[in-house]
Amino acid sequence: MYSKHGRPRRTDLVSFGFIYLGNEEHKITIKNISITGVLVQINSDREDIDIKYIFNQLLDSTILDLYLPEMRLAGEAEVVRADMEDGNILLALEYKNIAFDIDQNLNRRKAYRKYMVDLGKILFNGEWYFFTTVNVSVKGLMIYLSQEIYVEAGTITRFEFKQLELEGQIKVIWVDHISNSNGRTLIGLQYVHLEKSDITGIPSFSSQQTE
């Protein structure tokens, strides 16, 4: 897998995917790929999407979301180089938090799930409980509670998640009590009504875009 120079071998590949940069989703073409990263070309006809735009967005963070549906690969990558070639913007990305060979049903999901670990709180049985997010999407959350909570699927309650400035009503879709964990609980949640209409910082990468 490695060349004589110690660099992972890169395979030329023509495929498409998406990145999330500057709170926008951009379609990309994969130029080549290796076990550590990928070289992509941004496909855009917008005049404002130029190398200056890229560098301005990278001032906030060099980490972006990456979704390669044909390869069933999704997660976070870091921009380690940005170049222009024949008038096209090329980004060299290094994997940071990537799921390989992920669930074959990824393309059937309604929205991309971003792995995000942070604290929030949710109301059950008249009491607020602190939770830790496992992943977040534009449709809902998967959360982890450090205690055993009994709640029925279909329950609608309130929640707050400060990192994304989300709060409002949310519906319990499923509950899983983790065995051998001293009462820990995983819960899948779907938004019912949010206090704000848009969710900034989370791409949808919906399957409709890849059809």
C-alpha cells in the first residue's frame, strides 16, 4: 500500500461526492484517493466560489464534512492543501473522523448524520436530564444518557442543545438500554418543532442529491 517514498499509494478514481464548507454543501469530483485522504475538485458555476472564498472559510476551521456515497464513506476531513489547476479548485483532504464501509442503508437515510459529542438536556417525566450527543442531523439526534431512563417510543417532549442553538419539541423514535453498563441509555430522537427554522453547521447530504 505504500510507495518507496513512504507515502500511501493513491488510486485515480472518477466519482462524485459532497463537502460541507462555509455552511454550504458543494458537489465534488474525486481525483484520487488513498487510505489516509482524498484529492477532490469542487464543482461550481458560481463566480464567488474561488480560491479566496476557500481560504476565507478555512480561517474559521480547516475541518469539513465529507460524503462519498458510492464508496459508502462519510465523516470529517481536514483541508491540508488548496490549489488551482486549469481553473478548477482542488482540495487535498486528510481523514479525521471517517466511517468506512458504513451502513449499506446510508443512501436511504433522509439526512447525513454528523458525529458530534456535546452536552444538552431533555425533559422526561417532569424532570430535566443531561445527555451527550452521539450524532446529529437536520432531522434529529442520537443521544446518550448516563442513567437508565424508561420512556416509550412516540413520546414528544422538550430539549435544548446549546452548541447548535437548538431547542423545542422532539419525538422519541427508539430507546435502547445498554446491557452491562450500569443503567446507560441510548435514544433516537426526531425534531417535531424547533424554535428556529434553520440548522447551521450540519449538512443534509440527502440521497436526492445523488440521484
